Amino acid sequence: MPNFREKLRLLIAEHAEEYASKPLIPGIDYLPASGKCVGPDELSMVAEAAADMWLTAGRFATEFEEKFAQWWSLDKCLLVNSGSSANLLAFFSFTSPSLKDKAVLRNAEFITSACCFPSTITPALQYGLHPVFVDVDPMTLNPTVESIRQAIGPKTRAVLLAHTMGNPYRSDHIAQLCKDRGIWFLEDCCDALGAKIGDSPVGSFGDFATCSFYPAHHLTMGEGGAVLTNDRLLHRIALSLRDWGRDCWCPPGATNTCKRRFDWQLGNLPVGYDHKYVYSQVGFNLKTTDFQAAVGLAQLKKLEKFIQKRNANHRYLTRCLQDLGADQYFNLPQATPGTSPSWFGYVLTCREQGMRTPIVKYLERQKIGTRLLFGGNLTKQPMMADIRWSASGSLEHSNKVMNDSFWIGVWPGLGKSHLEYMASKIISAVSDVKPTAKNVVPAAA
């Protein structure tokens, strides 16, 4: 007789078709800008985790951390409950007293792009740092190395930058800038998993790499994220901060890994105070669950194919749009020289002001999902109303993105028929709105 786990596997295999992704029909089904590709493999792994009934991080989380670090060729990986938490954990590690005179203090400044997702910088804002925003290159939508160099001042203690839409900036050069000046560098790779600079993956240059496993991203756990580093001290700090700030490094369910559980004397605690309840930092609880990690393990086996499919979709969409003459009306995305992107989406920037809103409305009516480039120019967001900030140079290109850019999907659930439909409707949208576009009042820069 099959045992419980075997029965689960057989039942899932028997009903596999019910969990397979349903095909999307262009013009009938909505083509979302992003989406997840999950099926029986992921369900089977969730069933394995459910059969364990280990409801927090356990064996699947440990296995994912090990395999994901190996995939990325980095030493240490910590799973957390979201990409935003990954950035929170990485940044707050830079503030740890364990770093002594290298710790980031509240009177410091940090440098970031004016065009990014807020969670790249909100931890630094919550800590009280002063943001210095730099503009983006209009074609790559990333800051240049020179713009970062010019923004560095005597109070600069960190550079926090995301690789925009899977298109890398030159983090190899920026990492060297930071190293020379004793500045911490966080590479937010949430949208760029698998992108490379030369032969090296993004995330391998900064002090920390972060990524997200939200359903829109290259690999999904539903919710989830990770922090990776080659620095043992930073890993130890991040591990403590993730797990309540405790001094103990025992994994869940383990005890006395240090062989001195009742022999420590730390702080003003009595000698022998249980090391599992010694807290050396003001920390968080950012752990994930084994259910999420189990899904991640199934996805990790498909990650290379997902990346290849995204890049193939991006190339094909470019070909379709160029054949239709779209580059007359839009700036089409360009890879940063010397890099190999892992595209998250396809960004189009309208050459004429006032065209974006009617175009995206038209595309949505044609059941084509659209998104803006996250926060646009973040300095214009309501969240910044009471925050003091500076800009290094003009933010004119960030304003252009805020007013005139949008993106559509290249995720693996889309195929050539979807991309051809999307390209044709983009051109139809231009024809539909262009006669009146100049009469549309553009958003304030």
C-alpha cells in the first residue's frame, strides 16, 4: 500500500492537467504585464512541505538557500519573506554596531536613482538617511557610473541601486568606486535575476545582492526574497537581524550548535544565560516558510529556461516593433554596453508628450496589460513630501520617464502570437491617439 506521501504524488500526477497553465488567447484573454508560471511540480513540492507540517522555515528553506547561493556563485544566502524585506535586512546590516567605525550613522547620505521602486530606498529613509538622487540614462534607464561618481560627497556612506527592468548598470565599476571610498554598496537585483556584466552575474559585485520572489519576478514563491553576500561578517549580522536580533546562530529546531549554550556571558546578563535568548542587535522577524521555499525549489529547476524565454520574447518584440516602425514614436529599450540583461518587462518611452495615457488606455481596452515604470521620478511622490532630499544634477530624464514611459510583458507565459498582437496594437494605438496627442496636457515635470 502506498504511504501518505506517495498517495499525494499519485493524486497530483493524476490531476496534473488541472494545474497546468491555461493558454491565453490574444484579443480574448487579458495579457498581463507580468505573471507566474506554476503547475504540478510546484504543487507537488507544496504537498511535500504540507506532509512535513513544519510550519516555519525548515529543510526546504535550508536546501533553497544552499542551492540558490550555488546557482548565483555566491557564498551565503538568507531567505526572507519578501524582496522589500531583503532590502530592509541588507540596509540595516550596514548600520550594525558590529561594523564599528564602518557602521552607517543617521547623519549620513546615500545615493540612489530617481527612477526606482520605493522599497530599494525606504529602509534608508526609515533609518533617517539623507537621499541624494541621480538621473538615469534615457536609453538604459539606469544611472551612469559618472553620475554616481559626481554624486559622492563627504557624507556618502552607501549606494543603493536597482538594476532597472532587468537591464544592468555597470555595478562592476560602481563597486570599485565604493570600495575605493569606503562606501557600502547594495545591488538590488529584484528585477534582474540572471543578468550579467561580462561573464559575472549581477549581484556579485556589491556588498549585498537582494532579490524578490513575488509572482511577477523571474522565480516565484508567491511572496519571498533573498539576501546574498560573500562577506562572512555581513552574513552573520544579517542572520541575526533576520531572526529577532539574537546572538545565537542555531537553525530552527537545533540547539547548542556553538557547544557553549550555557557558558556565555554577554552584555549585563548573568554568566550562563541561555544563548538562544541572548539578543545582540535590535532585529526583526523576516523569515519565510517551508511552503514558500518548496515552491522556490521547483521553480529553481526552471529558472534558466525562464530567463531564456524572457530574453527571447524581448528580442522578438523588438523585431516586431521595428518592422512596424514603432521606433518613430518610441524610444525602444537598449542594453547597457558590456552587459547581458535578463529582461523583466519591455519599456517604451513615447517621443511626444501627452501620448502615454491615451495609448495605455487603448492597450488596456485591447486586453494588453500595461504598467508605469514604478515610481517614475520618486522625488515627485507623496511619500517624499516631508523628507529632505538632494539631487546631483538635473533629473530631466527621470521626469521624462515619469511622464512618458510605460512597459508591457515579456514573461514566459507569453509566446510569439501574443507578442505579435501586442506590437500590432501598439501601432494601432499610435494611429488612434496621435492626431489628438498634442492637445493632451502633459503631466507637470
